Amino acid sequence: MALFSIAVALILEQLKPLAQQRFVLTPLARYAHFLEEHYNDGELRHGMMAWLLAVLPAVTAVLVLQLAGTQTLLALFLNIGVLYLTMGFRQFSHYFTDIHLALRMGELDRARLLLGQWRCRPAEQLSSNEVARLAIEEALIASHRHVFAPLLWFVVLGPAGALFYRLALFFCRQWGSDEHGGFGQFSRRTFAAIDWLPLRVSAAAFAIVGDFEDAVFCWRTQAARWSDAPLGILLASGAGALGVRLGSPIHVAGEVVERPELGVGEEADADFMQSTIGLVWRTLVLCLLLLALFWVASWIGR
């Protein structure tokens, strides 16, 4: 049932993408603002209380439905519904596809505009190689957070697990920045713990479906130099698997922002963006194949 639910949810998401901003992100942002107004006194314990109120009620409700609907149509619809809300390529792929097309057509200004909208950061002075490089980095991170990590938590804990991961990610983004002080520490630390295993599984999967030797080399020698070391694992492995150089300095607001180099091989360009699409899809196929093998093994073992 799990494999069928994942396949149906992915097909639905391709045919009829959910308006995430309208139906998910905006209501959650309002709820996060409400909780912050009432609980943010700048201390970790207040952040913990707000996080528990933000995440646990929805996850508990799904878990109760999940346990009540074992081996029924309710379980199937619950699986598909939660996966449709929490997992999918279309939640980020339109930006990547449009940037890729703009670079192919030589429309650098449009590619910069799209990248700036995607990252919510200025991109007016980026070169075409820098745009491609940042787009590949964002795609690797987004594919992990929107597809592979929710998929892993779904396999481990069912729909409640996928929802748990995505809610933890959302409230980490809302409250985890330094400007929230002690209030945001709990959401940041909790998400780091929740993402510890999925992030490494995604990095390993990139290595398996890409250039394994280079991916492992970059993971071991370059990841720790990234400002966010856990994401450095993902990006270093992805860069090595693709045979492309990511990271490196970029031009922002008239200044050069220093970043360590990740990966080996050639400078990023539109061709490597196409290779990134292939890497992500091969990783998904690998995940589904492993799930199918586990299902067959469990069926034979009955």
C-alpha cells in the first residue's frame, strides 16, 4: 500500500499541483505568527512550548487516523492525501525549469530574476555560471526536503512521519534564524536532529546513482568547510556525483561573497542543470525500487 500511495501522490502532484502558498504556507505562517506573538519571550523553553503546539496536534491527529484505519481505504486515502501535501517535485521544479530554459535561451536577466524570487535574495549581478551553480544547489536541497526526506519519514512512521518532517522544517524556517534568539533554538535543534539521518541517506543515494567515487571523496574532504555542515554533506555529495563545481565565491550587491568550493570537475552551466534533473529522477527511481524490493521480500516471507 505504501508504494502505491507514493506513486499515486507523485502522479497527482504532476497532473494537478497543489497551490502550496495559498493552502499550506500562508495559513501556517499566520499560525506561526500567532504563536510567536503569544509565546516569544526570547527563551528556549518558550520556543519549545510554541513548537509543541505548532507540530504535535496535527501529527497526533494523523497518527490516530493512521492507527484507526490500518488496511482500509481510509489508510490509503490518508497516505495519498498527506503525501500530496508534503511531498512533490512541483513544489520547487517550476523555478528550476524556468531558470534552465532562460539560460538556454540566453535570457540572463530573466534567469537572475527567477533565481532571486526562488532564493529570496538579490541576484542582479550574478554571472550565468553563478546562476546555474546556485540553481543546482537549491535544487539538490529542495529535492531532499520536498521529496526524499518526507519519503523516508513516510516509510518509517507512515503519513504522520512525513507530516512531522515537513512541519518541523517549516517552523525551523520561521523561527530558526538568529534574530529569534533563544526562542528559535528549539526548532533549529529539533529539525537538525530530525534531518540527521534523511540528509545522509539522500547524500548516499546521490552518490550511488552518480559518480560514486567523486561523491564520497567530496563528502569526506569538503562538506565540513561549508557554513552549514549538514547541508555541506548533501551539496558536496551531489556535486561530486554530478562532476560539477558548486560553492565558490559569488557576486552579490557589488561585493564578492566568499564560499568554499564543493565538488570536482567543470564549472556549472545549463548542461549541468539538465544533469541535475537526471540525478534527482534516478535517485527517486532508486528509492522506489528499494521499496518495491522490500515489499516483495515481505510478501514472499509471509
